[in-house]
Amino acid sequence: MAAGTGQRPRGAGRAQLHETALRLFARDGVDGTSLQAIADEIGVSKAAVYYHYKTKDEIVLDVLRPMLDALPELTTRAEAQRTRHARVEVIITGFVDLAVGNHSSFVVVMIDPYVLRLLAKQQPLQQWWDRIVELVTGPEPDTQTRVAMLMFIGGLTSTSRDAWLAEMAPDEQRDYLLECGRRLLQHRRRPHAKD
Amino acid sequence: MAAGTGQRPRGAGRAQLHETALRLFARDGVDGTSLQAIADEIGVSKAAVYYHYKTKDEIVLDVLRPMLDALPELTTRAEAQRTRHARVEVIITGFVDLAVGNHSSFVVVMIDPYVLRLLAKQQPLQQWWDRIVELVTGPEPDTQTRVAMLMFIGGLTSTSRDAWLAEMAPDEQRDYLLECGRRLLQHRRRPHAKD
DNA sequence: GTCTATACGTCGATAGAC
DNA sequence: GTCTATCGACGTATAGAC
């Protein structure tokens, strides 16, 4: 404890550590990011990092906390909608906003093997995924929609790590990604294909 | 060299090593897979693994070789098509077949940070990606199609690691994924949306 | 082809000075 | 809050017996 208030200080040093760790996790993977590498990037020693966090797992979880909290919140918000169309629209816009608003967190949470192993032990991530699937497909098991949902989420992680897309203005990224989500998940059958 | 023929023997031991390494790479990431872990999985010692390969990088590249060769080949095949529609169709079916036919290789090549770092040094992967983009979007820079392409490829990697989808028959996986690709990339504007 | 043994660096994590 | 110094475990990679 640095301050006498009893509150978590959340100083500038901690914020910089937070930002640096997240950036390296997204670029090199958690397994590929040593605490030494994080410390070097900031310009301090490894022990200085350990002043803020007791373990590497604690860093990972703290850095990903906002994203990990946002995902169930989004699901709950979608479940409150009455029609399937509205639920899917909330899911699409919600995921796109999460991905665009925080590329690094989204990528790390979704595809990093270290994080997947960590969460498999700690939280019922599987149940959360089942909720999403039921939201989008409805009670009857629509396989095509389920596959499209998988592709949409996975595709968002891929676009989140693309350098070319990252240069685009966030609002513009958002529009293009929303269109992709609607093509995949709000599909209406066309009269008939031309080919 | 074990055999006197001068040819690479390609024995059963090497094949098992190949399969085991690929499976662990896909599950735990390359950084998260030690040579000790591979050796333990097979039931031999670490040194036995080093009999077949001099370095870890060599294992990674050898294991991913079929996929790394298939990607430019697919691109060349697509470029031979006359219409944009046909080129995109070759890209869609080609990528789906690659992903369905070899889930693990596809995932590792596409998203593993270790592999991305390795390839960044050795091969002009960037040029290959530019060829794909031009194939799909055509000469004029169509941003929406480009984003859809990113989402399609990324989505394939995500569906490749999904356990539920993996239980499905390959032909069935193929059909659902093809439909997703067509929704994203062979999009025709609908008369107008209902809502 | 596979083994044991080992070299040498880096890992996550801790102790104690300042 | 940050440092140096250090720990034990594990990483890649090698040497040499069988």
C-alpha cells in the first residue's frame, strides 16, 4: 500500500504497466511476453513490476478485466431484447464496439492459449458462450447461424490485429465491421443466385 | 542421416512427431509447447526429438510446410480465373478446404505469434496477402470487401479451433463455411431491408 | 534411434538494501 | 517504489554411451 487511504492508488506507473503489458500480450502472446520484456519496455527492473503485482496471472487478469466484465454484460443486455432480430443487432453492435474500442484486449481474450487455459480453470466461460449461441440462433438449433456466429467473433479478432484496418478511423472501422456482421447473421435469403 | 540412400527416410517415428507437435502447437501455442512436452506426449526423451530436427524452428517450419506451400498455390490458381466472381469462388472454396482439411495447421499459421515472428523474417508473407486482397477486391480499392476478406479468413481460424464444429462431418463443415464465405464476399445488395 | 547427463540461458518469483 | 542479487525450475540445445 502506497497511500494511507486504504484505496488502491492506481498511480501513473501502474497505468503505464497496464498499457505496456496489454500491448506486448497482443503482439507476442502472453507466453511470448516475459516480465523482463515488460520491465525493459517501461525502463524499470523486473522487481519493480512485482511491486505492483504478485504473479503474472494477476497481471493478465487485471489487464483483461474490463473486457472480461464487458462480455457477460453485453450478453445480458442482448437477452433483454424482445425479438431475435433486435437481440442479434445488440450482439453485433456490442461485439464490434468492444473490438474496435479495444483491439488488444479483444484479441488476447479471444485467442491467446495462455488466457484460454487460465480462464478454463477460473470461470464458466463455456456457459457464457452457450448463452450467446442461444441468443443468436434461438431455441431451435440452427447450425448455419451458429457457424456464422463463430465466424463473426473469430473474424473480429482477426480484423482487430490487422495493421491496415487499425489506421482507419474507429467510426469507419465500425461501419464496415457492422456490415460484415449483418451479412453473416441477419441474412435474408435472396430471390435466387445468378450463377 | 539414418539410411544410406541419401533420401530423407520419413519413418514412422518422424510422422508421429509431426502429428504430435502440430496438435500441441494448435492447442497450447508454439511458445506454450516445449520440446519436453512433445517428447513426453510421444513417450520418448527430448534428445530423441533432437535426432530428427536440429532446432525448434525447424520443427515448426516442417510441420507447417504443407500449409505454407498450399497458400501461394491457391492464390495462383485463383488468379487464373477470368471473372471476379470466379476468382472469389476459388478463394472461398480453397480456404475452406484448407481449413477443414487441416484445422491445426491453419490455426497455427494464421494466428500463432511465434509463427508470425518466424515468417516475418523468412518470407514475404505480406506480398502474398496483397495478392489475395487484389484478387478479391479487384483493381479498385473496395474497403468493404477487404474488411470482409479479413473477417472471412479470421473467422475460418476461429471455426477451426471450435470443438463443437470439429465433431461435424467434414463435408458438412465445408457447406456451412462456404455459405458464410459467400455471404461475406459474394454479397449482392438486397432490394431493401424489411426493418 | 534412443537414452542419460549436462551446459547455459531465461523464466517467474523473492529477499533485502536504499 | 525501485534497485541488485539470487533462487529453483525449466527452456533450447549438445555430447557421448548404448
